[in-house]
Amino acid sequence: MKRIFIANWKMNPANIAAARKLFSGITAHTAGAKNARILVAPPFLFLSALPKSRRIVLGVQNIFYEKAGAYTGEISADMAFAAGARFAIIGHSERRALGETDAAINLKIKAALASGLQAVLCVGERDRTDENFQHTVRAQLMADLETVQKKSAGRLVVAYEPVWAIGTGKTVEPRDLFEMATYIRRIMLELFGKALALRIPVLYGGSVNAANAPDFLRVAGVGGLLVGGASLDAQEFGAIVKSEL
Ligand code: PGA
């Protein structure tokens, strides 16, 4: 299976011109990476301004779960799809920190899948020293994926993003990542059965850069990387993607 590399630009860059420049830089620096599926999640506002590319899939960093109506400031999964998005990051820890609940995340996952988007669900513990950290991840997965139908679960991606590793320069030990990826896969098996569990990619995210990317990609069961800060540097992101070659 091709490795997945997601660029999560978060609330960057400052304007459309800068977004186009970053996107064309990423296009140039990832050229020739045939074994990689490259996904870019810009802010909503820039989605329609970026060129359609056959090689780079565009997505969004959030959606709302209702289809239409009086929801000031929200954007539906169908709107995102119509604007060119083919995936949505859902349940990112930065959104959870702003008050997004597992119940809302669950609705968003189902709305995204129903609209034909691939849903990238982010889960992860806040603190590694908490001895219940595996249980935290399990509880998130169970709540966020409740009543998700098998027929749409083929479009699910799970990103393990320990909160303590996001934007901190700290990263998970490869051995611990292997354990967590295996643990997540076991939960997918429980929820969706063997055939699907083997197809749902499990990604790692948290302070990934070109120097440490190979350490994570070497871990069995890791299907790719979700990259925040380093995805704002086209050359660095290109090097991460090419560490796969
Ligand atoms: P980071 O962010 O790479 O800047 O740590 C990852 C993420 O939040 O998806």
C-alpha cells in the first residue's frame, strides 16, 4: 500500500498568494515520489484557490456535521467536497482543546464519510506518564467511531497524534509507536472485522521532520505521517515524503 503523507497547514499561511506558493513548492519538491499519496489540508479559504492536481489530494482540517442551515461560521462536508476536498481531518487535538467533544467528532466522521470524503480521525493521549494512556486512545476510538458503518469504514484513516508530541519537538519512541499502532489495529478489528482492519491506514503525527521521519516509517503497521509545522516548508515536507523512496 502507498504511504500517506498529510500536510496539515493549520491556520497558515497568511494569504492566497502565499498558499499558492507553498502548494507549488510542495508539488515541485515531492515530484517523483511515486510510492506516496500526498494530501494537503489548507485553511478552507484557500481550498478553491489552489490548482487541481492529479498527484496531490486536497482536503480540509474540519467540517460541521449538519447538512445546511443556521450554523454561523460552519462549513458542511458536502460544501467541502464541492470545493474540491477529498478528505477531512477530524478530531484534531487542537480542536478538542477548543471544546470539540467525542460526540461531535462522531457526527463529523459520519457526515464526512456520507459525503464521500476520506475521514482522518486524530486520537492520542495528553500525557504519556498517565498509566491509562492506552485506555484514553481506546475510549476516543470507541466513542468517535460509534455506529460507523462497515461499508464506509474503508474510507477511514486513523492518525495517532499524542498531544504531548504536537509542536513540541518531542516524539514517540519507535517501540512505543509499534505498540500503539498494533493496539489501534486491534480495535479496528474489533469494530470492523479483519479485512477492513488491515486496510485502514494508521498514521503517526507529532513533531515529524525530515530527520526523524524514517524512524517512524520503519515501524511495522505505520501507514504514513501527519505533518504540521514541517509541512509549511516545502523542501522539508518534500524530504519527509522522499524518505520513503
Ligand atoms: P506538528 O503537528 O507536526 O507541528 O507537531 C502535527 C499535527 O498537529 O498534525
